[in-house]
Amino acid sequence: MMFRISFGLAVLTAALHILVGTFDTLAPMLNADLPEAVRGTLHACWHMVSLFLAVSAWCIWRRHPAAPVLAGMWVASALVFVMVAVWQGGAGGLLVLPQWSLLALTGALYLWANRAAL
């Protein structure tokens, strides 16, 4: 059951990133007055994250051997969001950058389910 919940959260996270974040976050960055190299790097990184989220969701669904490592990356990514959020806005930054919550929950649920299945 936890594997399925983790998969559902992974799909939800990937969908939110791709369908909502592309307009809410990526578009303003691409329209900002930034050097072309910076905009291009941000754009490429955005799509790298999209690919990571989608592929790891598939790996979680298939319980692929790489899934535990990818789930660990979800948890590590959550920690990065927490550090950046707190660094930029204190505790209130956690509300401004809520991505950490889905990342942490998805990865932790998978790791917990995987450990219980061993």
C-alpha cells in the first residue's frame, strides 16, 4: 500500500512541476531580464528536474532496483528546499517553497515501504 501511495505522490509531484510550475515558476524566470546563459541554464535544469521526477515515478511504480536510490534523492532534494527556504525567508520560507513537503513524503514513504518489504 505504501508503495502505491508513494507512486501516487510521485506522479502528483511530477504533474504539479510540469503542468503548474512551468507557468508559475519557469515562465517568469525565462521572461526575467537575465543573461541568456543564465536563462538557458535555468531552462535546461527545469527540464532535467522534470525528467528526474517522471523517471523516478516510473521506477517507484515498477519497484525498479534504482528506486531506493531515487527515493533517497527525493529526500535529499527536500532537504535542499528546506535549507534554501530557511536561508532565504526563515521559517516562513517553508511556506513560500512548499516543494520540500511532497519531496520528503514521497521519498520517505518509499524508503519505509522498501525497508518493511525486506
